[in-house]
Amino acid sequence: MDYPKRKLIMLPGPTNVPDRVMDAMIKPMINHRGETFTTLLKEVTEKSKHLFQTTESPLILSASGTGGVEAAVWNIVRPGDKVVVPVYGEFGSRLSEAVELAGGEAIRVTSEFGTVPSLDAVTEAIRRTANLKAVYLVHNETSTGCTVPYVEELGKVAAERGAFYVVDAISSLGGYAIPVDKWGVDVCVTGSQKCLAAPPGLSLLSMSKKAAEYVRKDPPRVRYFDLGRQLDFLAHGETPFTPAISLYYALDVALDMLIEEGLEKRVERHSRLAGRFYSVLDAMGLKAFADPRFRSNTVIAGLYPDGLDDKLFRKRMNEEHDIVIGAGFGAMKSKMFRIGNMGEVSTAHVNRTAAAMALTLTKSGHQVDLERLAAVLDASS
Ligand SMILES: Cc1ncc(COP(=O)(O)O)c(C=O)c1O
């Protein structure tokens, strides 16, 4: 096949990958049982501590985010275990199913899509469940563009009951900060292709001392994702199985870029640009799907005006403007678009996307107040 043309990738993952990160992958292949890989693994592990704000060593798995989530489930959940799972979109639903596949009993706390379950409702489910094993939370629901604002508080409630606290932060970590040690998160999972702006294919997973001790004492009945085994190999500078070496090179540089920018500044940039995106939607007369209290800084989910054809809209954005945006999920398919505000996103990216959307909407017969839009795009954020 021909190489695809470079587009502006405004998907909720994968995201645009800076050239510096892409270039890092064109390094010679090395022996994964040799010194060079050990050095690379140690460096990437150290840099990942910064991302999770932990003193423990995070694991880097050669697997997409789902692999990391599966590992986080199979290493903690045993048949018959009771697990509370807030479900407010597709990824929460998948998480609850993963708990059941591992033999656990998922106690779902649901809310209407576009909102998140209240902290009170989740707390109540936790307090009324005898012998609770764990709480599994999706921090940022990529399917609806909603974020849970109480990650820290929920950690305290889980700790009161001695339950493990596991957070899927695949589409948020790096765009949001989750200081796992401070907030009592036992396992936190993220993916390389979202806010880290690296290519897809790696999961990063933090583990508390408590979680590490547990998996060693009671190893899971899986091999590839046995996290105790992963930790034992990491201790002597290796991975149990052949790692995706080129992706490790990319992640190394992506983490350098995060550290150079500073996590705090990066989080502030995501928040500022999300604000710009929501103002853009408002100026164009489009509604965000998420309740304003839970609007995500990393996934901007918007509703199409009546009569607008999703496929045609995204096709025009792609073919006429070289901008790729995401479609809706499940029941919202064809009614919703999703824009990734992640990784190397900048004011210029937001402006270019907004201008192309305005032109595409106009071409599709929908009036856009260009003066209002121009006022938003002229603002300096
Ligand atoms: C919140 C969340 N969890 C899990 C996943 C699955 O990750 P992957 O597609 O990398 O396997 C995604 C992917 O978008 C996600 O957004």
C-alpha cells in the first residue's frame, strides 16, 4: 500500500505523534536480553514514575489499553469476589464485563450517559457490600466525554473498606494528573496513544505495594499478564516476554517531552484548550453531550444539529481539510462526534479544527455565526 498522507489526527486516540517521538523508533533492533534494553527499560520505568507521581516502579506492557485493563482485572479479581464498578458509558460497561469474565460479581452503579454516578451513590454501594474486594473506576469515559471529579475522594472510601482501588485512566492520564500514591490508587492504567502522544501498543500500569504483594501471594491464572512475574523480571532489568522494543524507544522520548513541559503545565494546557473547544462548540450553536459538571478536558463529545449526516461530515473534514475526528458510540452513533484534545494538542490545532468544522457545517446547510466564532478564535488562550 502507499504511505498515507499526514493528517491532523483529532481522534480520542490515537493522537498526533510528534516527529521527535516517531523518529525515535528508527533505531537498530537490539537484544531484549541485553544491556542496552535493560538501560532503556530502567529509564522508561523511572520516567513513568513522574507520570503516575509514584515512588513504586510502574510496569510497561506490550499491549493496547485493553490489555492493561485486563491485567488490572485478572490480577486482583478472583472467582466470587465482589467488585463495585461505576458504569456511565461503554468503557465502564466493558470494565464491568471484564470483572465478570474473571469470575467476579460486578456491582454496577449506573447513571444516565452524559453524566457520572454521584460519589454518594458509589459510596453507598461500597458501604452496603459485605466483603468488598475492589472498586474499579473509569476516570474519563471516552465514549461520552465525561470525567469523574472525585477520584481522590473515592480512594478514601475504598480504603475505609480495605478494598483495592483500580483506575482506568487510559484516555486521561497526562492530560489530567492522578497522583496515585497520594490518592491511594492501587492500580492505575493508561495507554501510550492518548495523552502521552506516542504510537498505540503500550499500556502503562502503576501498582501500589499492597497490589504488588497481593499478586505475588496469590498469582493470577494467566501467564502473559501475570503482574508479579512482570515485576520480578523488571527487578533484574527485563520483561518476561519479547517487548515491543521500537515502541519503548518512542515512549522514552514521549516521556522526555512530558517531563520537559512539566506535568502541571501539560494538565493546564489540556484544560485551557478544552475550554477553547467548548467555547467553539457554543459559538457554532452545537451542544456538548456531557453535563457541564463532568465535561472532559481530553475528549470533546458534541451533538450534531438535526439532519446533519455524521459520515458525510467526517468525510468532508477528512478529505477537504485533512482533519480526522471520531464518531459516536453505541446509541449515540451518528448523533455525536468526538474530538480528542490530547497529547501535543495546541491552540493552532483547535483553531484549525474549528475553522474546518465551521466551513463544513456551512457547506452542509447549517448556519454558523462566524463573528461569534471569530471572537473565540481571536482570544489568546
Ligand atoms: C477509557 C478507555 N478504556 C479502555 C480503552 C481501550 O484501550 P485500547 O483501545 O488501547 O485497547 C480505551 C480506548 O479508547 C479507553 O478510552
